[in-house]
Amino acid sequence: MRAAQVHRLGKVLPWSLVCERTKNVYLLQSLFMVGMMVGAPLISPLADMFGRRRVVLVTFGLQALLVAALVVVPNYATFAVLRFLSGFLGVGGLPCFTLCSELVRPQYRCRGGLLGSIFYSTGIQMLALSAYVIPQWRLLVLTSAALGSTSVLVLWLFVPASPRWLLLKGRTQEAQNIMLGVARANGVTPPVSFTLVATRKETTSSPDNCCSLFRHWRAALWTVVLCFSWAVHTLTYYGLTAAAATMGENRFISFALSGLVEIPSTIALAWMLDKLGRRYSISGMMLAGGISCVLIMLLPDSYIDDEGGRLTLSLIGKLCIAATFNAIYIFTGEIFPTSIRSTAFGIINVCGRTAGIVYPFAALLDTVKRDLHFFIFGVLIITSALLSLLLPETVGKPLPKTVEEMVGKDVEIHEALQFDKLLGDYGSNSDTVKANQG
């Protein structure tokens, strides 16, 4: 972020964060990421223990209250603490995504996940418009808190608990009631004798936990690759978003464009993920984004010396990394098993948010060499794109329930087919679905 931009932001807040104190503006953004990093390994396992929906409602509700409290803080230190706590509770977005992926069939996981990201991109544009229309930062923060509380109400009224999680916990009747409700909403009439049955094999192994991911070389490799990928995505996504806001003549328009460009790329990627598969689609788009970022520094000044050329390449990199960031959420949820999916999300999110801590300071590399931060972003993105080819293909496959299923040792599809039938598909697999007397 350029010094002039930081100076303007410092004057907005009431604590004279200008001149030698401008570093405190950067610190506020880093503290939010620190909060997410600390919260990920603490909150995510709770979703595996107590359910996705319950954790989402509590964290989202508390976060809305904390955001509203920002308008009455008396000093910078209290403001910083609340920013940290907001990031801590912001990790509730991970079990929210897990809940979404567990409520839909395999062929709809991609569209369901990316639909949420389109709303996120729309939110960036709404924030830019709101900041332009509402000059008072306290009123802007209250508006954001009100929207956050509205989302909690919508989730509470319309989104059920994860039936897959309920079935894994042995709460079969609750899972069946939810799935029958979904079936009615989809216009499907199950047989009167239909009963959802949890089929489990007797096993002497201990329950899955985070250590289970490192007991098999394939699971360990995939976990490490995903950790690196999330770190790269977090650093570059937020870094490019911040950089876009400092380019062009109008910072509101530039920031809004950084959100607008995400929508067409996300729609295009939704088609690619189903047709070309997760690995090749994600790697290909990351390569395109990484090359765009590298070119910002490598091309002669005569090509990009104007703000338009630099902004264009930056937005190309942003739209690519934004699309793959959304897709990597889907890919991660499909790779990790239901037994520890939220816990695994927490592990890799720690890596992502650790990298995110430094993003507010990445633009300072521009003082060392012009556009150096773009070059580093590009190299990291290209490296991650190549490593992503080591991950397994998951398109169209049922979600694994255990780490053993994750690595292909013990795969059962009976339960997945039961869910598919209630979700509205009486295709060729319907004869394999069991309907048992209750």
C-alpha cells in the first residue's frame, strides 16, 4: 500500500495514525490474520465435535457483535484487540463451507461452493460502494455488523445440520429427518419403508485425529501440498487486493474492480472444474495468474509504465488467484474425510493465515525495487500450481468418511448412494440403494 493511501486511512481513524505511526495501520490487518491463525486449530475441531451448524451460528453471531463494538472503543489498543478477536471468530467460515459441501451431491459441490464465493466477490463491490457513500467509518462498521447479524438469522432459519456428520456420530434418526426434508424440497417421494442406515465396519484402529493425516505417506504429502497452497493463496489474494486499491486514480473504483473481476473467472472455473477436473483446472489458472504477476516486473516500462497497464496485469493475476482460492476450498473439502474435515481445514488454515500476517507489509518491497512484490507473488503462485498436480482427482467422487478411505484403503459407497437418492437422483444406481424396514 502506498504511503499516501496509508496516510488517508490513518486520518480516518481517531488516533492520528499518520507519519511514524502509520505502521499501526498495517498492524491492524496483520492482527486480524493472527486471530484467524490462532482460532483455526481451536475452533475448527469444535465443528467435528459439536457439529458444523452450531459452531457457525455461534462464531458468526459473536463476530457480528464484536464488529459492532468497534465503534465505541476508546483507544487504539482496544480496537486492535477487537480486530484480533474478530479474526479469531472469523474462522467460523471454514465449518460453514464444510457444511455446504456436505449438504449437496458430488456433482453439485463445485457449483454450491463457488456460488458462495460469488456472493463474497459481490460483497467486495458493496463494501467499496458503501465506503464511498458512507464517509463516517463508525456508520460503515455498524452497517457491516447489521449485515453480519442478518446472515446469522438466515442460517438459523433455513440451513439444517450436516446429515453426514450426524450419521457419522450415530445420530441416524436426526440425519434421516433432515434428508427426508431435503427430499420433499426436491420433489422426491422416498418409499414408505425407507430408513437411512449407517453402515460401519468393525475396526480396531483408533478414531481419526490430526495425527492420522501423517500416518500414511500419501495423506501426509497431500496435507503438506495443501498447506503450501493455502499459504500462497492467502498471501497473494489479499496482497493483490490491497495492491489494486492503490492503483488507478480512484481507489474506490479500483477496489470494486478487484472484486468484480472475480465473478467471471469463478463462473468459468465452475465449468472447468467439472469438465477438466480439479487438478488441471486449478493448476492451469494459477499458472496464468502467476505469469501475469511476474510480467509486471519483467516487461519493459514502455509497456506497463502507465497505471492502466500495471493495473490490468494485476487484475488478471487477481482474478485467477481469486478463482483458484475459491476452488481450493472445494478441493480441500473433497480430499479430507468427514471424520476430521473441519480439523484438517483448521490445520491448513493456520498455514494460510500465517502467510496472511505479512501481506499488509508486502507492498513495502516496492521500496526495494519497483514491483518486486508482484514478482514474488508470481513465483510463489507458479510453484504452487506445479505442486498441485500431486493432489488426487476428486471430481464426481463421494466424500471420504475416514482417513483410510481418503488414501483408498477402505471405500464404502453405500451410504453415499443413500444420500444421492434422497437428493433427487433415481438414476442407474438406484437399485443399489437399500430401503430397510424401520
